[in-house]
Amino acid sequence: MATTPAGTADAIIRLLCERGTSDYIGESISQLEHCLQCAHSAAKAGSDDQTVIAALLHDIGQFLPIDDAKDVRMSMGEYSVGRVGHERVGEEYLKGLGFEDKVSKLVGSHVAAKRYLTAVDSLYYDALSEASKQSLKFQGGPFEGKDLEAFEQDPLRDEMGGVIPRDDSKALGEGLVNP
């Protein structure tokens, strides 16, 4: 593991570049492009630096080699829609690298944010790509009951929603240039 901030940054950039070239859950963009676009969207929305960093790294658990993360794929038919538990894998990985708690927590909660937003905002759900809707099924579907109430009580709730795009079409490149 990298021991300096520069070493950590180099290791993460290398990981993103080496492992981010595959398609993003069956979409027309790469995983790296998805992450860059999420960070760009968070920055344009006026999010703080920690939230922008979390948006950039929110899928880091998808990038880790199998040795560093249990590789359990969510598959729909012939294509994968992600790695089960990638949000927790990413959160623990970033904690191990010494990232601030807020960044790690936002990465670890981005699936919960998706589940929350799909529960309270039908337009958000409608804007999801088909692959995102399929991965949502694996992730437990929209929140209900106590899960919904618990999420609403979290002081980072708004920042959690800022890590993921509000409109998948923008995150997938329609009308958005690579930053």
C-alpha cells in the first residue's frame, strides 16, 4: 500500500487507468468515463471537494483485482451489471489508504443513496439506464419502511445523493463531454 499522499494518488490513478477501460455495466462508456462524469456532475452541482472525490471513486470496489476483493458478479443474461458489495469493498479499501472518513462513507453509501432516490423520486428511477435498473434489483431494490426512515436520518444524506448522477443519460455521455 502507498505510504505517502502522492504514492496513494499514483496507485489510485494507475488502478483507474489499468482497470477502468472495460465497459460500464453493459453501457456505451467505460467504467473510468462513468467515474469521471460522476465527479464532473458533482463538481458542477457545487459539491465540496470530499464529495467530488467520493463521486470519482464511488465505484473503486469494481476496479480492485479479484485478490483484493471477493469477486461476486451480478449478472443479467450474458453481461455483468457489477460486483456485489462493491460499495463496501471500496469503502474499506479507501479507509485502508487513509482517506477521510467522509469520502469513505460516501463511497460506501452510494448504493444506499440509489436505493433511497429510487424510493422517493420516480423521475430518478425513470432516468436510470436499463443496466442500472437491473443492478438495483441485485442491490435490494428501492428502500422501504425502516431502511427508508434510517437513510432519511443520516446527516450525510444529501451528500450521499451527490455522489451518484441524478440522470443516467448525462452520466452516460448524452450531452456531456468527458471532463
